Amino acid sequence: MTQVVVIGAGPAGLAAAVRARGRGAEVVLVDAMAQVGGQYWRRPPEGPGGDGPLPGNDARRFAVLRERLAADPGCRVLTGTQVWALEQRPGLPPEVHLLQESPDGENRRLVLAPQALVLATGAHDRTLPFPGWDLPGVFTAGAAQTLAKGEGLPVGRRVLVAGAGPFLLPAAVSLAAAGARVVGVHEAASLGRLADGYLSRPWESAGALGKTLELGRYALAHARHRIPYRTASAVVAAHGAQRVESVTVAALDAEWAPVPGTGRELEVDAVCVSHGFTPRLELAVAAGCRIASGRAVLVDAAQRTSVPGVYAAGEITGTGGAHLALAEGAVAGHCAAGGDVADPGLRGIRRLRRVHAAFARRLEAAHAVRPGWRGWLDDATTVCRCEGVTVGTLREVAAATGSAGMRSLRLTTRAGLGMCQGRVCGRTVEELLGVEGAGDHRPVAVPVRLGDLASEPVAVELVDSTSAHRMKPVEPCGTQRANRGGA
Amino acid sequence: MTPGAAMTPGAEVVVVGAGIVGAAVARALALAGVGVTVLDRGPAACGTSASGEGNILVSDKAPGPELELARHSAGLWPALAAELTEELGPRFPALEYEPKGGLVVATTAEGAAGLTGFAAAQRDAGVLATELSADQALALEPWLTPDPAAVVHYPEDAQIQPVVATEALLASARLHGARLRVGCEVLGPVVARGRLVGLRTTGGDIAADQVVVAAGPWSGEVAARLGVDLPVLPRRGVVLVTARMPQRVFHKVYDADYVGAVASGAEDLQTSGVVESTPAGTVLIGSSREHVGFDATLRVRVLRELAARALRLFPFLADVPVQRAYGGFRPYTPDHLPVIGPDPRLPGLWHATGHEGAGIGLSAATAELLRDLLLDRTPTLAATPFAVDRYVLTSTAPPTAAGTEHG
Ligand SMILES: Cc1cc2nc3c(=O)[nH]c(=O)nc-3n(C[C@H](O)[C@H](O)[C@H](O)COP(=O)(O)OP(=O)(O)OC[C@H]3O[C@@H](n4cnc5c(N)ncnc54)[C@H](O)[C@@H]3O)c2cc1C
Ligand SMILES: Cc1cc2nc3c(=O)[nH]c(=O)nc-3n(C[C@H](O)[C@H](O)[C@H](O)COP(=O)(O)OP(=O)(O)OC[C@H]3O[C@@H](n4cnc5c(N)ncnc54)[C@H](O)[C@@H]3O)c2cc1C
């Protein structure tokens, strides 16, 4: 029986786990969060060990996936468990090194040696810097949405939402629903580019009707809350002494460069920004998977990566949204468990994958970051928040050393060397300096305490040799320990 | 003794490798009025010199030629760092030269015996090495393990930010007329009448009166492309970096448990704990030694071993998170001594390489020595121990130098 480890329990990972079980594989599903669901189905914790209420989007779909796995003795779900390293093995998928943190400090290190590995580590939101973006009161749209949906807390009373991509709409709606007055949604893409992206070749969108309806629903909700929606517009500065008190918005040209003379100041007490997503690639890189240009794991039709036995699905193969993640995850799980991508049972899934991929390409074309954004920076703008590195310092050091090497520039400026290890600023720094970096090479994928690192890891046997149907160490399936994890 | 030596100022030297050694050599030659071009196949300062630590140590070297070179180099660094800072001005990133001194700590009885014997021999060779009581040690390092078996203080040990140092040496070399060509890989020699007169590169042929190979762990490969055999091999090393924290480590602190297990050529993993804090607030924990060729993949066992060693020195570190690990390939030679000087087999070819875990510290003295040999001046230090002749003229490898470096 194939033993499949799935990393990431978002839509892609959940679908992969269910499909792999469907082909009879033993499955271990690992996620750092206290609950399964990923970004799309992120829920508030509800007391110790409990699950919060289900979210709105595709709630039934989520319930089905989650319950299937919870009721299945052939699947172990390890939540609150971080994968901190992958160690390559020649010809095999890598060894998976896990860390389970517990509130009492008695952390555990575990090791898994899978026969097949599915990477479904998702994405986090990307934020472009602007003067004042490091003031309190500036949030990523994702963080604002999590607070609004999870705790019912709006991040401010008068909130402006800005950036690029369809995700601005649901973020604005959740803020409004939580009681904030959303003074506007400012989309950087021009109307022309949006029209090209969404409206050309409409037959391609037919199958993504659900998606289109979802967007439509958000648009309606916008109308209900009377939220102004502007295109070719961006927040180019935030102002305030202790925290955000106002922002300057300006019109952008087609390349996102601010149009001189169009700036106007708006009073707000919070700003939410999102400029699309950036895939969490460190584990794929650690596994040795080839990364395509545009920072996506390279996969074939069976979601196979360049490393034997390693599959990838969801946002890490390219931004595509939850439905594409579900379809890719299903293919990856099926194939990782020994199935063939051409199997008739996958026909519907393959079609969905095609349709949603086409739709994702349109979104990408419409909202992709354009180079003109650099025009709203000034020398005092912080680029790397962890280490407090400004645009001016970056440029000055690059000029003084004459360096064209990212390794050297990182170490001479310290940009990207802080707590987030360049997850927030890495791409920004590369684009600002015009130098290619090591991308997402972070062999230690999450911080590990030295005490844990020095401890003896426990090898987790996927299958008990005495009984092929039980897992070891024995822990009820779907068990979720409370209050663990965090990204 | 020096085929093709005695060059006249104004002649063109091509240095292969823009790491700290190539940078230091280029600067020393440029200051002496020699025309210099530095080539690198990648960007500058992105090889080994950007993959290690910046310890400038005498504490880890046994009496012998390397200790002499290290002491001389350590003596050059204060003035060199001051000159570079002065020359490059306040807009240049800080070199972070810190003459903070080192503590070597034995945590076992065998380690203690080895350490005190080692320190005594170093004292005889002129090194400042003071044995400390546990109380004295804890006064210097309050968070140190409370019951060390032996502690020796080496006030001459220092540290520098190695990437800034490399960039600074290059920037200074350029100010004095040197040129840098990046993205230019050396492919082979241009030879005329038995003499090296240039290089074939991915950027075309480049003429040279003299060529200095300073290609770090790739020096063996570059030498082979130029037609000579040079036993410089990679020795993998990994360093852990913690999250920032308030400073609790004040010197460079090493464990002494290496002293018994003198430099071995074993393929197997060796680690020696080196714990130091950086001005940025992180703590660096180095480093391992493995013979795995140029394989850079992560091995959890190595990280674990490094963590365990660090905890023996500083138990408080158990709760401190590691936020990244990085590593590189030390350029090592069979007798653990660098190769500095002309190559008798190919007139016009010189080497400045093989510094293993000490190239940052040794770069200053290496550059001075190579410059003196190249300009036919009398060097301050004896050059023969570093001559490539030792590999050319003897068929069996010379005896292994004692001691293990902590870089
Ligand atoms: C804030 C936010 C809001 C979004 N909202 C929407 C939306 O409304 N509609 C939509 O279509 N798309 C949305 N997206 C895009 C969204 O990422 C995807 O549509 C969907 O969640 C992708 O599924 P996935 O399975 O690929 O990844 P995710 O859902 O992101 O799941 C990845 C999982 O991997 C886990 N993981 C990653 N690294 C490790 C590790 N080292 N160890 C252990 N676990 C790890 C994470 O904890 C996470 O649970 C949103 C994204 C973000 C960031
Ligand atoms: C983990 C670790 C820790 C260390 N700690 C210390 C320490 O604390 N103190 C200390 O003194 N030393 C330390 N070292 C050792 C030190 O880093 C090296 O000795 C030193 O950096 C070597 O410098 P270099 O200039 O010879 O080589 P490099 O910095 O590697 O430079 C060589 C250059 O040659 C270029 N090159 C290679 N092939 C070609 C070609 N064919 N054509 C053109 N260019 C080419 C490369 O691109 C590279 O830029 C450590 C090393 C490691 C790995």
C-alpha cells in the first residue's frame, strides 16, 4: 500500500488526501494551523479543541472533505504541526521533518519517510510597499479579512481597500459586514486591462461560472454597502503621526506609474492592501523541485514535479483560487497513490482544472503587478520591515559597492534577513535592484528552537507492521490539539 | 625561484575570483601601482566569502606556519579596516570589525587537558592565551555554562562582516585603478612559448602578464583548466542563525572538544561549536565540516549536532529560535595550509587559495605576501611553507598540521 504524505490542508491538500484515500493509500495530512481548511476555509478557533462555525464559501464542500477524512482510520491528520525541513533522498521523495509545538513547552520532533509526497503549501498575500505602509493601521487584506470573518472585528471605522486582484472585493465585503465604512476599493489595474482579462474569449469562462457568480455576488454586496470601486487607482502614501490618519490615492497609468497631479488625500483610520499572492515555495525548493519562471512549481499533467514521487497542487503551482486548487489536489492525490491521470474517474476533474486554469490566467493577465509601482516610492520608504531597510539604503549600498549579486546585497543591506526571511520583501527587493535572488531558498522553513533542534526526532511509522490498517503512534484520526500552530 | 616574477609596475595582472582573497590581492597590487583586473564568473562577493563567518582567529591554530600567517594577518586587520572605512566614507556599509577576543571552553576533562596543553604551546609561540577560572570566565560571559572544565581567553581574536569586507576591498581596489569584470568565467589558458600570457573566458580572450588564481574551493578546477594539478577541494560547512535578541554572548566562544580530535581528513561529519553574536543582534552558530563534494543539500543531522554543541556552551540558547541555516564550501588542501605563490610548472601563473576555514582572517597577510613575491620584494614572512612546490616536488603528502580551525 502506498504511503502518501500531504503537506498543507487547504483546498488542494484536503482534496489530495481524500483522493489518495480513494485509491487505498495510507495518508498523513500535515498542517501548521490548529484546524484544517487552509486560507480559503480559515475559521476562528472556538474554545479549547473545538471547531468554529463553518465559513460561507463552499461550506458544504468543506464539510464533506473534512468529515470524510475525520471518519477515516486510514488517514492521520496532524494539525498544529509544522514541516520545518525536508531532507532529500536520492531517487525517493524527501524525508519530512515535523515539529509539534505544545503550550507546555514539551515540543515534539517527528520524521516521516513517505513513498509519495504532495506539496500543497498555498500562498500568502503580497504587498507592495508605499511611503507610510509601515504605520500602524495598514493591514494586509488577508489579515483584515481574517479578523473581520473570524472575530467579527473591523480593523477600523473608515477603511480604504487597495491593491490588485479579485480578492479586494471579498475583503471589502467582510469589512463592511463587520461594521466598517469602506470608503473605497482602489484597483490598480486599468479598466482596459480588466476588460481584456475578463471579457475576451467569454466561452473560456463558461465553466468557471461558479467563480464568475461568486465575483458577481461580491459586486452586488458592494452595491448594497455603496462601496465606491475605482480602477487604475492606488494608495501611493499613508500619513499619520502614531498611526494612519489619511492616505493619498492617485490615478495610475497602464504600467501602474502614478499620474502626476492626480493625488488626493482621504481621511481614513485603516488601509488594507493586497497585490495578489506569492506562493510558499520553500518546501518545494528544499525538495529540489524545479521552479518555473514566475515562481510556480513546475508540474506535468499528473501534478508531478521534477523530483521522483513529489507532487504539487494549489497555489504553489500558480495563483488560481480555491476551485483550481481543489481540482489540482484531486489529481495530485490520485496520482500520488498510484493512479493514472488518464483514468476515466478523473475526467470531470480534468475538465474543471482546465476551465479554472484558463480563468486564472485571465485574472493574472488583468491584475498582475506592473513595474510602474516603483514610481510611488521615495528614499525614506521602508522596504524590509523586519530590519528597517529603506529604499534609499538599498540604492545607496548598491551604488557604493557596485554589487550586482543578491547574496552580497542581502548581507550588506540586511534586507530580507529578519524574522520573515524575505517572505514579505524578497520579490520587492529583487525588482527594485533588478537583481535575481535565490528565490525562496529557505532550508529551515519555519523557526525552530535550538532545544528542539538538538532533540532526538521520533520516527513516525506510517503503517504498523502488525496491522496494515492502523497508524502509529496511535492517535484518533482527525484529532486536533487546541492552540497550536500559527504560520 | 620565481618563474616570471619581478614584474614592473604598470604590467597587467588578472586575478581570477572576486572573493575576499582575490579582492585583497587586487587591492594590494593596485596600491602598488600594478594594473589589475579581477574576473568572476558570478557576481562579486557571492561565493565562499558570502557563505561563512567572519572570525579572524589565532586561537584555533597550532604553532607553525599557519599560526605565523594568522598572527601577521590579525595584526594587519585593525589598520586595514580603519583605512577602508576612511577611504570609502560613511555611505559604505559598516565593516563591523570588532576586536572582541575569544574564549575557548572545554566542557569535559579530556577537552580540558587538550586545551591547556594546546594553549601552552601557543603561548610559547607568542600568542596571548590566558587560562581563566570558572568565575573569571563567567564574569566575561555571564550566560556561559556554569561549570566549564577549562577556559582560555584569547584577546587577539576578532571578527569582521566578511561580505562587507570583500566589497570594501574591491571598492578600494577600484578606487586605486583595478577593474572588475563579473559574469566572466575562466575556461582555459592562452599559452605562448611555455608561458601563460592570457585566459580564455566566456567573455573572450583576456591578455595577462600574470594570472593569480583566487577561486576559493573552485581553484582546483580553475587550475585544471589552466593545465596544472592543484589539490584544493571543497569542505562543506553549515552555520545556524538565530532570531535577534538582546546581547547575551559577548566574545567569540568556541568549544575545545576538537583539540583531542586533531584535523582529520575523515569523510565523516565533524563539528566544532563557535557561538558569537553579530551587531545585528543575531547569534551565529558554526560550524560543521563534511567532505561531501559540492553537495549543498540540507542534512538535519548536521544541524542537530551544531545545536547540541551550542547548548553545551550556552544552555540559555535552548529557547532561542533558529531562523535560518546557510553554508558553503571551504577551500581546503591536504595539509590544511594555503597555497600562496608562483607555480613553477607554468610561468605567469600564481596561486592565492586553499585557506579552508580561515580565508577571511588570512586574506590580509595573503595579499601582502603575494604582492611581495610578485613584485620581487622581500616578504615579511617566509613564503616556502605555502609554496605550491610542496605538492609538485614531493609525491607523498606532507604531515598534517595540528589543530582544527573554527571557521
Ligand atoms: C488571506 C487570503 C485570502 C484568500 N481568499 C480567497 C478567496 O476568498 N477565494 C479564493 O478563491 N481564493 C482565496 N485566496 C487564495 C487562496 O490561497 C486559495 O484559493 C486557496 O486557499 C488555495 O488553496 P491551497 O490548498 O493551494 O492553499 P492554502 O489554502 O493556502 O493552504 C495551504 C496550507 O499549507 C499549510 N502550510 C504551508 N506551509 C507549511 C509548513 N511548512 N508546515 C505545515 N503546514 C504548512 C498552511 O498552514 C495552509 O493551511 C486567499 C488567499 C489568502 C492568502
Ligand atoms: C561555513 C563556513 C564558515 C567559515 N568561517 C570562517 C571564519 O569564521 N573566518 C575565516 O577567516 N574564514 C571562514 N571561512 C572560510 C572563508 O569563508 C574562506 O576561506 C574564504 O571565503 C575563501 O575566499 P576566496 O576568495 O578564496 O574564495 P571565494 O569567496 O569562494 O571566491 C572565489 C570566487 O571565484 C569565482 N570563480 C570560481 N570559478 C571561477 C571561474 N572558472 N572563472 C571565474 N571565476 C571563478 C567564484 O565565483 C567566487 O566568487 C568559512 C567558510 C565556511 C564555508
